[in-house]
Amino acid sequence: MLLSTLTVAAPTVDAAAPAPADPWSVIVTALLSGAVIAAIISFGGNYYFAIRKTREETRERLRALFAEAFAAYAAYREYPYVIRRRNADHPADERIRISELIRGTQERISYHLAATAAESDTVGSAYRHLIDRTRELAGSAMKDAWQAPAITEDRDVVIARSVINLGALDPDAVAYQKAVRDFLRAGRFGKRAN
């Protein structure tokens, strides 16, 4: 039997062959690729503009809410004049018509009292104070207007301040408007800390 010599050659290392890839370097390379960077920038931009658009829409919704609240106050403030200028030829119809107008305005005011308070403690408080004062002063003027005879002459349509004077409400109206302006400028929508 012949014994042959078996020679096992040791593996040779080629100096020009690349070393096995480090897994972390592959991840870093992938993350820094142009497509990934573009996607991250695109996402960031879209997110920023979506947040900005939402804030602008919220600001506009609040502006409309606060303006409608002020319009309800202004309508209520006008009722002493409406009552004085009622149609003297149809007193029963006028009582019903004006009472329904006042009821509708009171309903809007009640809604806005709750809505302004829900959006901002400061604005809600200023609106409540404005409405309380308006009900006090305009309510008294409405009572006087119902007890006075209806206007029948054109010259009486312009009602003197000595008859109806609601100027004492002006500082409260200005305070409400300032509270709204400050709230909108602060931009803290949805935060109940105010």
C-alpha cells in the first residue's frame, strides 16, 4: 500500500480583496443617501406646513367666533332703539316680532358665553362681563322703551342720548376686544392656561 502525502494548502489572503462590510457603516450609508435625505426634508416641510395651516385655520375659526359673539352683543344693545321705533299701528304684532328678535339674540348670546369661555378663560370672562353690563344697562333701557309711546314722527327717529345712553358699555366692549386681540396674538390655541 502506498501512502501518499497529502498536502493541504493554507488559504491565501488576497490583499486587494475588500474586507467584509461593517453592518453599521451600511446603515449609515443608507441613511445618508440622497433619497433618504430628500424624504426626511420633504416630510419635515410637509409637517411644518400642515401644522401652520391648522394653526391658521384655528385662528380664523376663533376670529369668526369672537366676532359673532360681539355681533350678538351689538344686536342686544340696539333693542332699546328698536323698541322705541316699533310700528305704532300694530302694537300686538310688534310686541311679538320684537320679542322673537330678542329671544333669538339671547339664544346667540348664551351660545357665545359658553363658546368664548370654552376657548379662553380670559376672553370668556371679558365677554361675560360685557354681557352682564349690557343686560343691566340695555335691559333697563328696553324696559323704559316699552313703557314709552312708540315713535310716530320721522323727526323722532333720531333718539337723543338723554333718552337712551348706553355709552357706559363702551369701556367693557373695548376690554372684550382687547382680550380677543391679546389671545389671538399669543397664539396659544387649545391651551386652557389663559
